[in-house]
Amino acid sequence: MDRIPTARPSWTDEMRDAAVATLDSRHWVKGPKGREFGEKFAKHCGALSAAPCQNGSSSLWAALRLVGIGEGDEVIVPSFTFIASATAIPLVGATPIFVDIENDYWCLDVDAVERAITPRTKAVIGVHIFGQPYDPRLIELCKSKNIALIEDAAQAHGATQISVSGDKLVAGSMGDVGCFSFFPSKNMAVGGEGGMLTTINPELTEKVKAITNHGRTPNLESMELGSNLRMSEVSAAIGLVQLSNLDKWVERRREIASKYNKNFDNHPAVSIPKVRKGANHAWHQYCLFTDKSQDLVKHLDENGIDSRIYYSIPCHHQAVFSKHPQFEIPLEVTDKVAGNLVAIPVMHELTEQEVDHIISTVLSFKN
């Protein structure tokens, strides 16, 4: 058996044909594929509007700009996340306020968010970590406090959550602005770098498109500060094919995760991830909690399986924030979880033989 990687991007004849046809059209930017991709992605998410962009990091910057974040503002963000969730904030001149996560689900602790709100708090960045939707109470809290909610859905393509009122929400429609990444390891990709902005806010439906194109209106006048964040037509063409397969791909990830849960539930050396009530996890990553993370990674490596430890250094402890007042403070759950989560392959292209090999290898790991 070949080595099993942590990610294996899907690439089919249909995607290749779509890419080549777009290149042959010689309409490589600002064309029909990008518009169609945005429209179909918005429909899939239940959003009012969506705009493809360069990558997930640029979508976070754009989202902060769209909701008016700037100098003197504070933005609440988890420290247990990919660094881009946090560094986007000072890039617009605001200050990140790091808050702890839930013990069970590893998303923002809503009660901790409420305690962290000050008169300078203008937004919260909620992260659907590893594909687990954040607590829907976060939506209600931000509404009640008139604070913008930016939805970092970079790892959550296809995730859903039942709202406080009982409605089914899809990732991309759980905040004022949603931010996605199409990096090759994600649940869907675009043949390279890529991202998407979504919104459920009627006041932002046109602005999410404009900000990726220098903030310009259709008559080419720049009405607000934007930049060239556009996605190429080739990437959008590939993304359209991937989007048409997303639901079945996520369902396959859920099947694999369910099989892992059944086999690892009573493992003496690892704990399986929990899923929030009312949520459909997207399983961008399947992470086992263990205080023997380095040993587990070594064991998997020796058996031909790639894995990765998430996130070994919380954002607020990283050198980029060495002058931040929270640099050395403890965040209890964040500090406990960091470095003790091992992500094992859960991609939709895993064969049954590979899944069985991963299961037998984890089961053979001894404390």
C-alpha cells in the first residue's frame, strides 16, 4: 500500500475539461465562470450573495473591511485557530482580543465572548474549527449586542447547524460575512489557492463583490477601499465542478468519521472528537485527543500514514503577538488542547482498504 497522505485533492477529467475550455475561451478574468461560481455557492449556503476571491486569508481581511473595522476597534477571536484568523485583525488596524474555547467542541466559548465584550468591541470572528460549527448562541449574542459576526468557515464547507430558533443553517449563512478557503487540503478546492466571501446581510450583497475588485461599482468608480482579490476564471471553472460534488464528498467524510468513532471510542490512549447537538460536522479534520501526540504521530508514520498535530502553538502565544498584552496569559482550555490533537486522514478519496489500515494502526497504538 502506498503512503496515505493527510489530504488528496480531487482531480477528474470533468475538472480538467472545464479548466482547458476556460483557457481556450481566452476569458481568464472577470468573466462568466466567476459570476456563476459566486451565485451557485451563495445558493448552496443559503446566502444572499457570494464573491470568489484569492484565498481564505484575503476573505478575512475583506470581511473586516466590509463591516467597518479599523483603528481603535477590538475584534474577539479564538486563539485556537489557524493564524490567519487572528492576523487579519491588525492588518486592518484593529486589536485582536483572544478568548478561550469550549472544552468539548473547541469552538469559541460563548460565555467567555460575552465577558470579553467592551465598548470598543465591534466584531467577533467565529471559527468552525475542523468543520465543527460554532455554538448558535454566538449568533444571538452578536445580534443582541449589535456586534458584527464574521464567520470563518475556511474548514467548514458543507457543515450545518440547527439555530436557536430551530432553523437549519449552512456554513456561510451563520454570520454577517462568511469566509471560505479553497486550499487544496480543504473539502473542496479550485486547483490552487482560492477563497469565497458570502453574506446574509442585504446591505452587503453588492459590497462583497465590489471589495474584491478595488471597491468599484459597475461604472468603474471606486466607492470604498478594496483591492484586486479576484479569482481567476480557470479556478472558478474548477470550483464549479467541485461544488457540484461537495455534498457527496462531505457525506463520505462523515461515513469515515463515524467508522473511526465506533472503533476508537474505548481506546485507552486517545479520545474521539465530540459533535455538537444539532450539528452536521464537515470533518475537514478528524482529530484525536491524546497526551501522547508525538508518540502517536511517530507510530502512524512508521506505518505509512501521514498525520499532523493541531495547533501546537495557540495564536496569542506566537511571536507575531509578542507585544500583545495577552501574549503570556493562560487560556485554560486552549492551552490544554494545543499540541494534544492529532489529525488523521479523513479525506473523501480514502479507499476502504486505507480506512481499515488507519483504524488498525490507531488501535495498535499503546499508551
